[in-house]
Amino acid sequence: MGNGFTRRAMIGAMMAAPLAANAAQYYTLKPDLVAPGVWVVRGADEAIAFANGGAIANCTILAAKGGAILCDCGPSLAYGQALARLAQKLTGGPVLRVLITHLHPDHAMGAAAFDPAIIAALPETRRELERDARGFSDGMYRLLADWMTGTNVVLPGMDVAPGPFEIGGRALEAIALSGHSGGDLAIMDRTSGTLIAGDLVFHNRAPATPDADLSAWRRSLDALDGREFARLIPGHGPVDATHGAIVQTRDWLTWLESALADAVARGLDMSEAGDIPIPERFAGVALARYELQRSVSHFYARLEANELPRIDN
Amino acid sequence: MWTYHAARLFKGAPVVFDPRVRLQVPMIAENQHQFPVTVDARTIPGASRIIIFADLNPLTQAVDFRPLHAAPFLSLRIKLDQRTPVRAAVMGADGAWHVSGVWVDAAGGGCSAPPVSRAKGDWALHLGEMRGSAWKEGDDLRLRVSLRHPMDTGLVENIPSFHIETIHLRDAAGVELANMTVEGSVSEDPAFTFLLRPTREGPVKVQARDSEGRDYQGVIGPQSRPHG
């Protein structure tokens, strides 16, 4: 806010950018073993930015007979390749299948590193990717520059159907939901009791809503909450051994919806609505203000159109 | 760009960079077609005019607002065609322009991609629909007004410039309370917040005219709800 712009800051920013762009870019992926044959590669709990190479989403590696199963594959070709090398090292075999939980580029654009024939997603996710992937690609190249080198849009070549299935002898279940986007795939690893929730669940990191349907999202959270699991891997944030991350995500969405309705009812503009107080209980949630302001952009105009009366008779 | 714009906008009047002019914007331009900006110049004595502009937009100026009987306060949404400074210049009683600004990073195309209603094809069905309400805010009356209009910049292939040009607010007796010139760099379906000064009871008339000479009119009844 206020006067953040100075000529010196501008010159500084212009000088710094090319230096950073010349630095060598490589992803250092660190696997966390969370159960036998289940590794999580944690994303940074940050916004997509040049400094993190867009590696902000959690990716999961599952060991199977003869290779690995990936749930989500990161933002770029280089990330997808690094993830495949890591999976090979951990499981001793190649990637057998890449499951994409939803369309967003921090989870899906690493598909560029794989044969489309082994990439699977919900049919709705494929439709959304056909609609949006080009635009995402433009946005990611703008923000991430050299990190994106060689990354082409690769669409899933295979549909995921809801229900139990097996890959390389590993027993899984596909849970087809929606709300964070038009198609949200959650995967239950039946061997370890691990629920891989994709972006239906955020943990200590504020939920992002660019394609959200908030009531559908809450219904999906209820469905996940009704499941038993030993641990949950959220799309963003740390692994959760309880149902706390589900509760926290639902709490945020419920607060967000009522806070935006209240801001509209008080006659606030979008910029003012983005600055409303965030309840103390979300103090430990990363990017809370950032995601609130994004959500204002996603929902506010429509809420206002519903709430404000016509005056032009 | 600054030298060029300053010469055109300020015409030789003194210019001071003044952080008392409060610019309230989000930390991210999530949608380069709809970037919210609130300018609050109530700390500048005798503020009589507010120009909002973005240096690197092809249509630099967004609005030129004369508060008259309103507070020097304005909310609106603008288009951003690329990463650019967004600024507000406020004419004070001292005859100087008080300028404040922020650097905003934005994806390209805010001014040069077609508006949503053009893509959907339904803009003409809703043209001129006006919504609004009033709230008591301290001694002031907060007015929120929105108007369906494609706000075509003229920079999109085969779509000529077509946008709201002027907005006037008047009280029941016809006295002008505030006015504003509006450019195509203001967002599609423009929405504004005004703060009217005390003693302005009763309905407020909102009159808008676009670049094809169409007039749009709305009436916001006496203050309807508390601002809370």
C-alpha cells in the first residue's frame, strides 16, 4: 500500500532481473518417506515465483512392482524429469503411471516429461486442460522464464474412472470429486491408508480459488472427511495425520464466503475487501492475505451483481 | 514515460510525490482486466481533482475526477496492459499535483484482449444496466454504482472504441455533486465508490454518457443501510 514506487527501486529491479535469469536453474527435490513405499516431495508454501521455479505443489511417489506411480508432476519439463529420476532412484524402476489430480499448472505442466499414454486424469480435468492449458503455459513462461524451457502442453492420454484399481500390484482407489476445480481427483493408497487429496485440501497454506465452486468444494471435503485414513497428503502444506487439514480448509472456505458477502453488504470496493481483517485462527496459514485478495478477484463482481439492486428503471 | 506523461497531464503545474495520497491496491494483479484501485486523498487540503493513470498502459489515463461536494475519495477497477506503475495525482489547494504510485506486475493484454461480454456475445442484452446502493459512513454517504458496459478500448481487432465518457452525480434539486471523465482503460462493467459529504440527503441521480452519445441514468434512494 502507499507509495511503494521509487525510481531507484525500479532501476534496481531492472538490473536484478537479467542476473537472476542467467543463474543455472535446477530443481533439488527432497523426498520425505511418509509410509512404506510412499514419498512426498513437498512444494514451497509460496506463490508461483521465479525464486521457487514454480515448485509449490506437493507431488507423491508410490512404489509399485516394476516402477513408480506419480500423483502430480510439478510445473515444468525440468521438474517432471527431476521427479522421474528421483522416482527411479527410490523405486528402482521407471514411472509406470502419472495421475494428475486437477488442471492447475503447478500440478500438471510437468506432464511434458512423460509419454501421454501413461498420463491419466479425470475426463473433466482433460476437458479443462484442453480449455485452459495454453493460457496457463503463457502465464507460467511469463513468471518462470528459463525454468520452463522446453515445457510443452501435454494432455493426459488416459481417463481415470472412480473406484478401486491397481497399478504394478499397488491397490489404489480413485475418488472423483470437484469444487477446487471442475474435476478433482483424490487417490486412496489402500496399501498404506494414505489419502492423496490434491488441492481439495490445503494445510497451513491458504486455499486458492481461481476455478472454485465453494459449495461443491465443501461437499467434497465432507466426502473426504467421512473416510478413514492413516495420513493425508494435501495439495499444498505439510502431511496431516489427522482430519485437521480438512477441517481447516472447510473453515477457511466458509469464512471466505461469509466475509465476502459481508463486504459486499457493507458497500466495500474490491481493494477494500482485500484488506479486511483475517481471523486470528488463520495466523499460522501461509499466504492468507494473498489468497484472500485473489479470491476477491475471483468472486466479488458476481456477488455484487447479485446483491446490489438495479437503479436504472 | 514519466516526463512525457507529466508534461501532458500536469501542464507545467508543480508536482510533488506525496505519500499522504493513499493508494489501496491488492498485492497481485490476479485479473489484468479488473485491477481494483482505491484512492483516498482526504489528507490533502482542498483536494479538487484526482487523475488516476498507469504509465505503461496504451490508454494512460483512466479517470479525471472532480469531487465538488464529494470527498476526494474514489474506488474503481482499471485494465493493465503490462507491468506498470499505477498512480494517482491529486490537485491540492496549494496548486500543486500530489502524486502517489505503486509498481504493479501484470500479465499482458488487459487493454488489447476483448472483454468477457464480447466473447460471450451478450453485451448488448445488458448494456446500461445500473446497480447501486448507499450506506451511511460516519457523516458521509457512501455510494456504490456499477454499470454494464463493454468499455471497448479500440485496441482489439475489429472492435472500435466504445466506452463511458462522463459520469455526473446530482442531488434531488439538480445540484451537481461530483463529475468524472472516463477512458477505455477503466474496466468492463465499471464500478465506482464515492463518498458524498454531509447534508446531502435524499436520492442521488447518476448520469452516464458513452462515446456514442447514449445516456444512462440511475437513482439511488435515500441512504438505505448502515456501513457497519
